[in-house]
Amino acid sequence: MAHLIEQMAYVGAPPWHGLGSALSPNQPLEIWQREAGMSWQIQDSPVHFKAKAASHLGSIHSFPEQKVLYRSDTKAPLSVVSHRYQVVQPREVLEFYRDLTEFSGYELETAGVLKGGRKFWALARTGQTMALRGNDQVNGYLLLATSCDGTLATTATPTTVRVVCNNTLSISLNGATQAIKVPHSTRFNPQSVKKQLGIAVSQWDEFMYRMRALAERKVQTKEALGFFMDVLCDTGAHDPIPNVLPNKRAMEKVQNLYEGKGRGADLESARGTAWGLLNAVTEYVDHERRARSSEYRMDSAWFGQGAIIKQKALDAALQLVA
């Protein structure tokens, strides 16, 4: 099976997805660029096509409205996009963190390339941290990711990681993610994004205040069932569990995680609480959900259907303390 991850690097303990090669701390960005597989550029070429003609060679024509993006190192094609498409280079993703790591206390922890170069990211710890009941530690991170095939805008997302289980969760308040998105129809301006992020990162305290409220909110068995039915099956607690196998398996899995099988499920903050409900779902998405490989699960958990499920779980959990 072809691997989704082209290459990645990390510092410290292995990431929650268990992938990548280790770096020692405080490496310069140039080392990160090499070890994370990001030391190449996206180049472009006009689209050409061959029209049939009387001769076997045919005739070559151009289509100026489109361009082919390809890797500078392998020459492998990445995508065909509009000539107005604004490319963000792999090195730009790492350069985004240069002043943050040098002057603001951020620490790069993972960076890498997905789908042969069509998507790439870097994740840095912000230095923000908070402990819930029972010393359940949650750390703040900033994820910057982009694509060159139109599947993902350049997106900076404040994210939390629960240390005991490495569950990841995007910071969201009042039903709205705090992510800053720059579509590829406009040029990526790192300083502008950082100014917008200043507001989002400052909302860490408010977000963690709500997470603490989840850890204080005791949940009845009936409420837990209703929560999982709503998040995973789009049904209520009084409806029968669907016989569709994926939903039924998901229900059984998250219930087991919540009831003690999950990492950190026995902590005071999670045992029988709304925080425990939320982490049962995030652990299922990050670590247990069926996927072709760990790489596919990671891609889904950050950027795809898994991220949608986690956001839905967060919204449902916050409703319990509204």
C-alpha cells in the first residue's frame, strides 16, 4: 500500500499517530526542512495537450487558463490548477514559525508532507498549558497546514493536545473554530495571519475555562448514550442503535473508551463527566477509528471527516454546560 505520508519529523515523544523520525530539540528550521521532507519547491508549467492529426505525432497546443504544479526534486506532478492559483511553498510553512520559535517561546514538534507533496504541515507547542482535576494536563499548539491541490486552504489552527492520551482538538468557541483560513485565490501573508491569530490564541483561557466546566459536569448513563447517538449516529437516546456496522462499532468503541478503556478515562476529570464523553470521541477518532493506515487516520483527524466528528462532539459537550 502506498503511504499517505511522504516524510515527517518530530521532537520529543513519538506523536499521537506514531509516525515519523526523531530530531533532537532546538534544531534550526533548515534541519526541520530537510528531515521533514520539505526541502523542495512547487514549480509550475503551462498545460499542454496533444491534438490528433494526420501524422502520428499530432500537434501540441497550450491551455493558458490552467497550469500544472510539480515537485522540483522528483518532477512528480501534484495537481492542475487555475493560473490564478496562489502557491504556498513547503518552506513558507516552516518559515511561518521562525519568529514564533525565536522570540515567542514556541517549539516545533512535528512537520511533514502528506500525499506525495499535495499537503504539508507543521505543528508547534505554544507554551500554554493547564491542568484539569486530577492533574489532567492539556497543552496548547498551533497547526499550520496547506495543500497545492485545492483540497485545503492555508489554515492556521489553534489546537489542544491532552497529554495523557495525545488526543487532539481544535480550539472552538460558540460553535466557531478559531482557525484562520487563507484561500489559494489570495496570496498568503504570514504577518496578517499572525495578527489575526493573536486574538484566537488569547482565547485559550476562555476555551480552557469551558473545558474545566466539562470536567465538573457529571453525566448520567442516559445522557452519555444520547451524546454518543447524537455525535455518531445523528439520532437520539430513545432511538435504536442503527444496525449499520460502522455506526454500531463506533458506538460500542466510544462507550468502552468512556467507561474505562480509554487512556485517562479513570482520571477524576474524565470519569463520568462531559469531559470524559468528549475525550472518548477524540480518542476514537485519533487512535481507533477504522482507516486504511495510521497516515489516513491522521489526515482525517486533522483535515477530514474525523475533524468534523470531533467538532460535533465538542459542540454537543458544550451544550451540556450551556
